[in-house]
Amino acid sequence: SVKKVAAPLAEVSTMFLDLSSLKSVKDFATKFLKENEKLHALMLNAGIMHTKYGLSSDGIEQQFAVNHVGHQYLVSLLLPVLERTSNDDGPTFIASVSSSASHRSYAEGIRLTKESINDESAYNPYHAYGQTKLSNIFMAQELARQLDVRGSKGVFVNSVHPGVVKTALARQYPAFVTKYVLPYTLGPLLWDSDVAALSQVYLCTDDNKQTLVSGDVKGKFFVPIGRLSPGNPKHSDD
């Protein structure tokens, strides 16, 4: 249910996208580009968490496939229109939604081969999730660097930890855990989704003060609500 509508006159349309399938990502991008000449902001928000071991339709460990690979492929397909839009209309934005779980990745940070990522015998659902969230941060940092190198200054890419948010992300846990245990243990730390989303929205907009644009803030990591954070030492390990 929607408690309030911030922009009652806004036009909203939906399209199907399954991030666990690279074909679906390609089909989505193809349809989007056919119907839209411009794109001002891209929020990479979807994800799954702490799932049992499984492979995507493309044969990639499913958390890595959905949380990182699908998003990075989507960015690669939509980046040209983001760049063109920035040339025509001014700054465009990409917000990569990461997590403080990036602190809890595997010991090596990110496994660098498909074989090691897919190794069921070494799979840990919590570390695998942290690996994807660390990947989200690295993607934003490296994309910002590459755009700067090639002189594409108008696309602002950053990553963000939205907080511990009351959503269905933990739906794979038993019902009593999501209904009683998590609210009891994390209650004071839980954010309502409409409030937590403000950090992502901040990274996808240019307000009258032009905060991100005037400061040329790119490749950075943010925490709630819209606060710049140094992250952890792994974030700077190029």
C-alpha cells in the first residue's frame, strides 16, 4: 500500500526485467532504448540475500549473478544513452545500491574467477552476499574512473549502503525469524523503505544546490541518509 504520493501527477510505467538472466537484461535494454531516447538516472537496487547455493540460467552463482553481474551488464547496455543524455540535458546519475555487508565478504575480498565464485564446496551464503556488495562498490569506483579517463564528465556514479531496511529481502528466512527475531534484535536499526530510499534518490538527483555536481562527487560510498563515508580498507584496494 502507498501511504502518500510525493508526485501525484508523475507518469509511471513498468517493464519486466530478470537480473538472473543476461538474455532478460538484454531484452529489457533493447526494449527500453527503442522506446526512450533519454535516461537521466539509473538506480541499481534489486537483489537477493543469503540464499542457498544455486546457479543462474547463465551458470553463475545466483547471488553474484543477480546482485552484480546482471547490474553491471545492464549498466554497460544503458551507459551510452546516459552519456548522450548528459551531453544534451546536463548531469546524469547511476546509484549502485551496496550494503555494509561488503565488510563481510570472503577473506580475499572478491573471488576473481568464475570457477572460484561457483565453487559449491567453498560457498558461504553470508560471505557470498558480502562479495556481491563489495563488487557493487568496486563497479561504481571503476566506472567513475573510466568515464573520467575518456572525458565523459557528465555521468555521476556512486554507491550507497541504504541501511537495514524493512523489505522482503530476508524472505528466504523462516517466517518466525522475519516476524519476531529480526524486529526484536534489529528494531532500533531498521529503516522504513520510504526513508531509506532517500539516500539512493539523493545519488540520482541534482537539487538546486547541485551538491554532487558542484563537488564533482564520483566513485564514492554513501551511508544513510546521504552521508559520504570512507567505507572500509577493502574499498580502496584497486
